[in-house]
Amino acid sequence: MAELIPGRVTIDEGVPFGTGGGRRLHADVFTPPGGASAGAPGVVIVHGGGWREGDRSQLRSYGIQLARRGFVAAAIEYRLLAEAPWPAQIHDVKAAIRWMRANAPSLGIDPERTP
């Protein structure tokens, strides 16, 4: 397991990453204490709930723990089944991954790095 980085994690809440079904989708981005280095690994975290329930706020503690270990984590939202039929949820997750890769330099991550 990665070593804990001392200090406070930076949390940017409600960062828009794309649109789905005509509405904006958001992520909460967790950055390691002291900021991300240019080569930090990035992680997209998706809440459970069988695509039927839940929201990104459930992932706050996971985002903080990942950032304390040097990851830049994005806890994302996606359209639930009540709002959009399958496979809209996967399209939203893929949009978040594309956004994270496209914004890798400003997020401080290496889009090719795997943990």
C-alpha cells in the first residue's frame, strides 16, 4: 500500500466533466496534499447502487484516502436508470474517463500511468 502523504487533501466539488441527456454531469476531484505531481496516477471512482440509486457524495472518504496516497481521484455522477435507460450510465462513466485524460496536465496526472 502506498505511503500516506501528510497534509490536507484538496477537494474541488461539482466540477463539470460532460453532458448526458442534455444535462451537465459533475465530479468531485480529490488532489493529494501539496498538489499532484505531473506524474500522479488518476482514478475515476463510481458509486454503487446497481445504476438505480446513490450519488457521488457517498465516495468522499474513498476520494480522500486515495488522494492521501498520491492519487488524483474523481468521484463522478452518472444518470440513474430512472432518468436514462441502460447503457447511458456506461456512456457517462466513459465521458468522465475521457475528461480526465483530456485534462491530465491541469489535474497533474499521467494518463498512461497505472497504479
